[in-house]
Amino acid sequence: MRIGTSALGVAVLTTALVGAGQSSARADTIGGEQLAGTGLVLPPGAKAPPKSKASAFVIADAETGQVLAAKNPHGRFLPASTLKALTAVTLIPKLNKNKRVQPSREACNIEGSAVGLVPKPIYQVDDLFRALLMVSGNDAAHALAEANGGVPATLADMNAEARRLQANDTVAKTPSGLDEPGQSSSAYDLALIARAGLKLPSFKDYISTKTAKFPAPKGYYEIGNHNKLLWTYNGMVGVKNGWTSKAQGSFVGAARRNGHTVIVAIMRHEGSFWSEVADLLDWGFANRGKVAPVGTLVNPLPDHTPTPLAKSVTPIPAAADVATTTVEKSGTPLVATLVLIGSLTGGLVWIGYGIRRRARRR
């Protein structure tokens, strides 16, 4: 009899803690409770967006911040070169665009996509931002980091900016987006970062430029924007695409029609995503202002408000671990959980006491 009572008590306690943990986790989700899941999130009565092979996506109204539809919005993935949007949002306000820069040999020899820098003082910061956002120059990302005091200082600034934007799924380990263990972002965060970038005139100028002259040791050469939709999609403003063999395809972009801007972010797409992004943008324009939002792109925190650095890995907790996960996130769930434990423990003591009394009477 005692064994059965103990098992019942443990089951009741576990169920209560799991329920409390899940409820708190959803309530703590940046952007709203509906964005906590991994599946497709749609407004009531709305037609589903066109199918996408992406593991995650977000469709949002840039002006209002309303999230119109999403799939696994807070799922953390390798961002590839979409992380360069955060590099730009972080450094544009900090660096004088007319500053002359001589890249190091390390910057010039960085792996992956490059604009073709040479270790000569022939570049301005302005040139490097164009190379960063137009042709996804990893060498330009490294050179900009050097202009900002070095890569470690720049990564600290990028992660601080991510926290300020409440892009808490994002951890920067490189200024270029080249894969590194622990680096991550989410479709929701990419949309947040893009929205912040669109408020910077220089950022909008860089991402919307189709071709530009880039300095060379003797004269210049022409560079072209890698965002294919800038050339083919009506109203495309730009932002950033990315790809590595580990991250697969990722993209965050914005388009403007009839005075309204729609943002689409996708992550971990196994193939060519351009037509799918165009379809998602079309869905966004067709539904913005007509459907109830499923969440919101939150506003940045005040500059003086510190927030903890996001963890690089987000495992799905087992049922027995949910209470612990919830306690670590906030002081309020901790108090609630302790009260719940106390109440249930007290109840189990009285149950055991009553059983012992009945046994003695027999």
C-alpha cells in the first residue's frame, strides 16, 4: 500500500511540474506563445502559405512587427552568411564609412566567398560594407572586424547587439557566418535583425544596390549583388542569403509594395529556395492587414538593459527535466514551482499519515 501511494505521489508531482514547466516556457517565448512550437503556425481561417522545404520560416509585416505565419520560428540552426546582416547592423553605427582600411593578410586569405581584398590601404569602410552585403565577402567581414578593434571585440559587440534586439537564439562565433561550433540563429531572429537593419539608411542602401564599383590596386572592378530576387522580384529591397554545406541554404529578405514592407526569413533549406521565398512574400502581401497575427517581432531593449548570452545548443528537455529548465529561465517560475512542490509534498504526507492510521485501526 505504501509503494502504491508513493508511486501515485511521484506521478502527481511529475505531471504538475511538467505542466507548469511547459506553460512557463510558452509564456516566456519571445514574440508570443504561439511561436513556441516547431510546427506550422497560421492565423485562424487563413490559407496556408505555399509549401517550403525550409526547416523554419517566418513571414512578418515590417511596419507593425506582426508575424503573419511561421514554421519552427525559434528553431536554432547554423545561419551561414545571413549572420552578416547582424555584422552590418552592429558595425554601421560604430564605424565612420569614410575611414581608410588596410586589411591584414589574414583577412585577405579568409576561406569561402570573397570580394578579393588585397593588403593595401585602398578601401574605405563604405566599400567593405558593400562587399559584405552585396557579394557576401568573408574577407570584407574580417576586415570590418579589424577596423572595429579586432575579431574578439567585434563578436562581443555582435552578441551584445543580438541581446539588445532580443534575438536570443543568436550566438555569433564569426563575423562572416562561416560555420563554428556553437554559432546559431533562428528564422525569428533573422527577421528581427533585418527589421532593425531596414531602419538604418546605409544598410538599406547597401542591400538594395545591384551593382557597384569596387577598389582595386589599379582602378576598380564591378561587383554584383548575389540576392537573385533583387533582380527578379517586384519591390524587392534586399537583405542577405547564405549557404554552407553544414548550414544548407538560408535567406532573409524584405520587399516593399503599395507602401508596405514584408519580411521573409528561412533557414536550413536543402536546395534552391528563390522561388519559394518569392511565393512566401506573395502570401505575406496578400494576407497582411487581413489576418490576426500569430506573434510579433519585439522591439529592442533599452541600451542599458543587460540580458544573458543565448546558449549555443537548445536540447529538447525530457519530461523529468522540464521543471529544472523552467527554473533556470526566470525567478518567477522558480517561486511558483517551489510553492507547488511544497503543496504537493504536504498533501502526500497527509495521505501517508491517514493510511497509517487506518492500518493501525485494523
